[in-house]
Amino acid sequence: MYTLSDLGSTIATAHSRIRQAVYRLTDATTNITDEDWDNLILLDACRYDQFQRLASMDSPVEPRISVGSSTEEFLRRTFGTTEHHDIVYVTANPMHKNVGLDGTFHATIDVWNTGWDETLRTVTPETVREAAVAASETFPQKRLLVHFMQPHYPFIGPTGREIEHAGFEWSYRLAMTGEGSRDSPTIWDHAEAGSVDIDRVWTAYDENLALALEQVDHLLEIVRGRTVVTADHGNFVGERIAPFDRRRFGHPDGVCAKTLRTVPWVVVTDETRKHIRAEPPTDSVVGDISTARSRLRDLGYV
């Protein structure tokens, strides 16, 4: 005997299949490797509407449809079957290790490994910015792909630090040991259970994006060339994807929903362009943080 829950699940599945077919028929998704850029900044789990509210860039914000609804899906569909030896990947997110992208880029700078904050259980945006500055100096003839962890949880602003919730330790431990685990429920588990007020969650989520945008602004002052600011995917914050469906939170893999797939796309142009050259991949490298800090100090940022 069917229940309302069963009916809602059936309708949600049907809607998902329809949305997937629409995306395939219209070719609406944006693959970042097909676009023109010297530097591309990824904000992890940043919603288009959220970015519109909080970002204050001179360039217009355009909506684009991501190839995935999670980082794993985004990386797999963007880079899974190709090589991009003209790209240096600076990342706070270890998911590329789980997707198996070794050798895909000219170099990979694993900031999630070298810059991990044990207290916050994530990588701060300041640390990513420093590594990106070092990479831009070390690899002046490479396209720079910079993957900030924020606004993805853990929420490390004033409001977020008051809420006990999981950090990014699951993916970190999975990459380091092959086994993932969390120390506490995620912020989205709390929101779904009703144990944290949704307005408070939004405040903490917005604080995380604001922290990232501050560092993005600093980075844009330093890197040269044509720079795109975008996101790998969005995030549910209580939306329903079909009639009778439950409210959803987080960013599950393989879901073709507007809230999850619509991401910001901002192009920031510079007077000069990089002279990009592909070269065989090197081993994963560690950004020279001391050099980056020296440069940032000279510019008045630290």
C-alpha cells in the first residue's frame, strides 16, 4: 500500500528524470574547460542567488548551469576523461583524490593537506589565497584553477562557530586513510532535524561566503589575465524538488535541480593575458606560503 511518502518519492524521481532529459536536450550545462580564462576561482557549494546578494563586483553576475550537483560529480564530469596539462589546480578540497585525477593537471597543490586547520576542521580562505598567489608566481604560464572550500560547511564565521557541527573531516580522512568519518552531524543534518533554526543556518552560511569573497577580492588584485569566479555546485536549504517531497538540505550527487545546478559566473578582465603553455605534469607540489605572505605583506594584505 502506497503512502504519501512513497508517492512523493515517486514524483521526485520522475521530476529528476525529466530534468536530466531537459539538460541533455538543451545542452544547458557549462563545462569550464570549454570557456576562456587564465584563472578560474571555484567557490564550493555557492548558490547563485546567495552570490548575487553578497558579492559586490563591478562585473555582471551571470547564471550558469553546473555539470554536477556535488564536487565529486563536478570533477568527474569536467576532468574525468581528459588531460589538462596547462592547468595548475590549487585546492582546499581533497575530492580529486577520490575521483582519481592524478596526472590530469600540470601540477596539483593540495592545500587541504598542507594547510589543514585542526581546530576548524577545514582550510581557511586566507590559506587558499596565499597558496594561489604562490602558484601564480611559480607557474606564470599556466591556467590557475583555485578551489576555495567556503562557503561549504563547516561554517567558521561568528554564528557558525556557535553551532556544533561537522567539519570537512570526512573527505579529509577519506583522502588520507581511505576511510571517512565525521565527528558530529553536519549543519544540514541539524537543519533537517529542526535542531537549528533555519534563519540561523542562513546567517552562518552567508558568513562563510563573505569570508571567501573577501579573499577572492584580494586575489583578484594580484593575479593577472582573464579571471572567472564561479562555483562547482549550489546547495539545498529547505527547498522541495517536487510536490509532496520533503524539504531538502545539502547537495546530493546526481540531482538535476535548479537550486543545486545554478551557479554564479563572473568574468573579471585584466589588461594583459597569460601566455599559456601546456607541459608534462609534475608531482603534486606545495605552494611557497612564505613567499606568498611576503608578497601579500608588500601589498598591505597581511
